[in-house]
Amino acid sequence: MVRIPLSPAQIEAGRRLGALVRQARGCAEPNEVAAGAGISPETLRKIEAGRIASPGFGTVVGLCDALGLSVDDAVAVWRGGAEDDRAVG
């Protein structure tokens, strides 16, 4: 199966989501957040760095649960909508 390359818009969306996750994590230990989300610390690092531009739905839900974020806010940030400031602020 050939994977279709991500568009520049999808890559930028992943960067926005990564920034949200990084900011929400704050000073929390990456290993603890990753364990709470059910992902590896390496996956968390890649998401925060924007290197996983389109993480799986379950991964996003797990991260939102672990960080106390609303899935709706994460979606709004990923989409680049007007809710960005509300979700991050």
C-alpha cells in the first residue's frame, strides 16, 4: 500500500496540534503524560515536534484525557479555527 504524502496544510495542522500538546503538558514529565495517554514517550515527542502530523484518533483522545484538554478544542486547533486562542489560553 502506498501512502499519499501529506499536504502542506496537513503538516501545518500537525504543528499546531503539537504546539497545543506541548503547551498543555507544561512541566509535566513526558514519560508520565505518555503513559497516561497510552503511547510511548517517543510518540509524544514526535507529536509535540509536529513530526506526526496526523496522529490516530485514539492517540489524540488519549492525549486529551491525559492533559485535561477538550477533544473539541484539539480539533479546532488542528483545523486552525478561531478557537485556537481559547484552546491554548
